[in-house]
Amino acid sequence: MIAQVPTNCKENKKMSVEIKNNFFIVSIKYSPGLYKEFCTIGDLIKRQMIEVSYILSEGYKELSNRKISGVDYLTKSKNIKEVFIDTVFFIFRGLEKWKIKLQLVKPNIIYFYNMHPLNIILTKFARRYVANVTIILHLHEPNQPDKYYFSKKQKLIIYIQEYLQDKLVYLSDYIILPSPFAADLFRRRFNKFTGKFYIVPLCIPDEPAISYKRDYVVMTGHVYPDGRVEDFCRLLEYAANVSCSFRFRIVTSSQITAFLQKKLSEKALSLLDIVEKRPLSDKEINEHMANAFASLSMHTRGSQSGVTPVAFMNGTPIVARNIPMFNQFVEDKVNGRLVSPTAEPSEWLSAIESVRSNFEKMSKEARNSFLSIFHESKLENYLGWLIQEIRQKTNTEKQTH
């Protein structure tokens, strides 16, 4: 699920009070990569002649390249610290706003697009003030089964997130999952869930950038000094030692430059371009992706990757580990290359060179994969059940009045 975005709209500084919106999309934890996704869903709902309200974190204000109407800002949450502060002080800062919004608008459906501790409180108040409200939860990562990879601090955060997520799941009527593997994880963890769940891939608008010269490998998204980056550094050192003929590029909003400059040799650094910028617009990411001959994803775990549809949209084959996160969408030697989960640098480099040698064929297949799975036009099929739910509630509302 991802983005076709309404334009020419104004941001509301206070909670809007018009009694016409009956579908809420809630994302009160800032996550820029999700913005285009939930806006696309909002567009689909609006095409059903239903008004949409967005309940967001103020962090989304910085995404000036895309504007949406009907926005109310309920939190400031952009990081863990702000999430904690917003949660602790919500009773003073946001609870009354939320209650007023519910009482005036009385939404039929509330769609939580990502996790925040306050989602539980918002849901309970929605149940109290709005009769027969439907709660939908978009669950990007149903479970992290392999926690031994993480530090003690990261593990603690994950355990807290999963505890709160579990609570919200059982308060929800519907769960949306982004991939078949996510659905498999969900079944295993939530076998007592009595509601319905649906698989909805991350559909995005077809906005590929212009390709000028495909002369580097790109790695995009959040980049932290973890095992994945360690593997990337080992790959870069190996590539430098064998006189690699192409360049690597990291495009990220993470502060990673200082770490890489200390970690890598001068020879390895000479092969690397670092684009570190916050915020990074979709347009900028697409431009970097469209001029790469391969998208490198070295993740070791996860249920889906937001990089996959963006790479395929731009006709950029993916090189990744042969794990469910990728092999559910990437077919080896067709729209990318898959290496073994414990691949050494030589295997990674060989896979990248294979993509470079067969780029035209793989690029065409990558583009075809986007059109058949991730194109925004597919969203109406994936969310047919939701459209039906909206129509039923609309008809019931009309009969009641």
C-alpha cells in the first residue's frame, strides 16, 4: 500500500470539527517511508465518495513535497524519546482533542497504519464514544522471532513494542499484512485472533525517475552500525581489493558517514558515495534508484521491504539474501539475484556483477513485477473487502437517519 497523494491542501493547526469525515487514517509515530502508502489508501477511500481524516504526528509536516487535506496533528512523535513524552503527557495534550474529534465526526472506520503506544488508548476511547466503529490495524512486522541479533537495548524496545502490539491486535476487527511471509508470522503468533486478516502488498504510484546512466549499486533506507552494515563494509573492502569497476552508493537519512569513514579503508571509501540527507523526498530516492543498475539489500530478517516496490518501479533489479523477506517477491536470475543467507563478500560481488551483465533482461522483469504486484491500480483488488465494508456502513448510516 503506498501513494497517490491529494494536492493543494491546507494543514490544520487545530483539530478540525467538520462532521463529514467518517474514515480515519492514523499514523501518530512519524515514519516518512509510510506516508505515500497511507495516502494512497486515503485516495482509494475518497474515490468511494467517503471523506477521510488523517490523524498524524507533526513529523510529517517536514514532507513538504506532498500535501494532503483533512490533517490533524495529535503528537510530535518522531523518535523513541518523543514517543515516550507524548504517551506520558497525552492526558494533558491530546486526549480531549481525540474525544472531541470522535464525538463530532463519529468515524465508521479507524485505520491504524503503524504502531504507537497511544493507539491502544485511542482505540478504547473510540469504542466508548462511537457505536459499531470498525478498527483496522496495519501490521508491518507481526513478530521478530530472531531477537538474538539485537543489543539488550534493542531487545527491550522490541519486547515492549510486541507487548503493546499484541494488545492492539486483539482490540482490532481486521489486520492488514504486507506479504505472505508476514501472514505466516501472524498466524503463528496470533492463533487466537478471531477477526479477519488480509494480505495487501505495498502498492505505490507509478512515478519512476528518468534514468541517465546506470553505473552504480545503491543501498537505500535506514542504515545503522549493525551486522548488515558490517557485511556491507566487508563487501566494499573485498570489492576494492579485487579492483571493482563500478561504484557503490548509500542513500539514507541515517547519520552513518562518520562511522563508515572510521570503519573503511581509504581504498574502500574511494568506491563509495554517501548521500546523507534528512528528509529524503520520494523524488530524490527515485532518482538515485533509477540510475543504479542494482539495488543492494543486505537485511538478515524482516517480513517485507519497502525498498522492493521502489526498486522494481524504477526497473532496478534487487540483490538480496535468499530469505522470505525477499524471495517472496524476488526471483533469482529473473528480476534480481538471491545469495545465501550467510553469503561471503565474493558471492555478493558475483551476484551484483551478474545483474550488471544481464541488466536489460532483469530490469524489464523487475518492472513487470512492479506492474503485476505493487502498482497502485492493484490496491482496489487487494482492498475490495474494505470497500465493501465501507459501503455497508454507509448504507446502514443512511437507513438509520
